[in-house]
Amino acid sequence: MEPYIFMEKNGIHIIDLQKTIVKIDEAAAAMKQIAKSGRKVLFVATKKQAKELVAEQVKSVGMPYVTERWPGGMLTNFPTIRKAVKKMLSIDKMAKDPSWDNLSKREKLQIERQRAKLEKILGSIADLTRLPAALFIVDVMKEKIAVREAQRLGIPVFAIVDTNSNPNGIDFVIPANDDASQSIKLIVKAMVDAVGEGLNERKAERKDEEEAPRKKPRKKIRKEVPEPEIAEEEVEEEVEEEAEEDLEDIEDIDETEEEEE
């Protein structure tokens, strides 16, 4: 982090705020383009002083976020996470069905507990139907598993990086104090505003396209062009021990409920 440090005073490293401003602008411009393209940015902030701030602001633009605990393997084993999300949605559908009233109190309690566990882990990412286009992270040291998974899959990482962290491997570094709530709030607001601008521009462009008079397409001689072969992305099978434990918790949630009973 030396390039981003202005000076050291009484053993405390002071960040060069001029460089922070430049990096915020760069990150915001990139974030705006991602939102404008219709893709999702996943916000990750599980530390105490950041979770409520992030959840409150990110909700306003409809982006997914993780503020309770990063479920290990969420990106590298995304199909398993989606399976758990579908299970949660099926419980919601079941609760609205007339047959719900025919269940006993004990059965309802078990299902409701199961739903609560899934909600705590996956509630904010229920609408994430595919891998996010980017991650925004508060504190790369605390969220190291999330950073590692994103890097493994080639997903760009935006992050608030403090002087005690390593910025290498982070695509958009924002040097700042990741422990100060005001610092976090200011930077997250800049990112959320950029996402909001991108979404508004996307909406305006779509509206213009719909209102524009449709022209009759000219007849063209089509040449048969062979479709390019899309190489499947190879993802490493090895996942950190913590990630495997998290996935087992999600998959075996039914068994856990029975043991508790």
C-alpha cells in the first residue's frame, strides 16, 4: 500500500486522500458501465460497522449483497447455492398454498426454521440468477475467501483497501480506512450512486428505442457463418475447507432440523 500512503505519524499510516478521490472516480465510472449493461454487482460487507450501511444503501438500487456471512463456494459452486435459493422460494410458495393450513404445528415450525436459516444466508441473493459481473468488497482481509473465489473465476473486484492489506490482485483499489463507518458510508454511496446512474441511462435508452419509429429492414443476402466454438471455463475443483463446510451446511439443512427436534 506504499504508493497510496501520504505519511506516517506516531506509527499510524495516513492515506493520501487525493489518490483516494481519483480511485473512487475510476471505480464509479466502471461500476456505472456494468450497471448500464444490465449486469449485477455483488456487494460484500460482513464486518459489524459496515453491514447495515451497505444493506441500507444497496437495497435502493436492487443489487444483491452479503452482509451476514459469506457462504463459502458461493461463486465457485454457484449451482449448489442456486439450488438452496430455489428451495427457499419453494417454501414461500408452499406457505401460500391452501394445503399449508392442513399441516400440523410441528411441521410448520420445522419448515419455518428451515426458511429462516436459508433467509439468513441467502436472502439478499435470491434474485441472483447467474454469477455477478463484479464484486464490491469492504475489507479484503476479512473477505479473503470471496476475493479468492472471484479471482479464480476472473470476476473483477472493487474493494476498499486499508494500509494493512495487500492491494495486489484487486482490479479497482480504493485506498481508505475500512474500519471507519463514515469512510465506508461515503465510498459505498459513491458506488451506489454510480450504479443508479447506469440503471437510469439503461432505462432511458430502452425507452428511446421503443419510441423510435420502426424502419422496414432491407433485404440482405445472408451468408452462412459457422458459429464460433465457445470454450467452457474450467473452474478448479478444490475449494477451501471453510467453503466445503458452508456448502454442507446448506445441503444438509433438513438433517440438521431433524437432529434439533
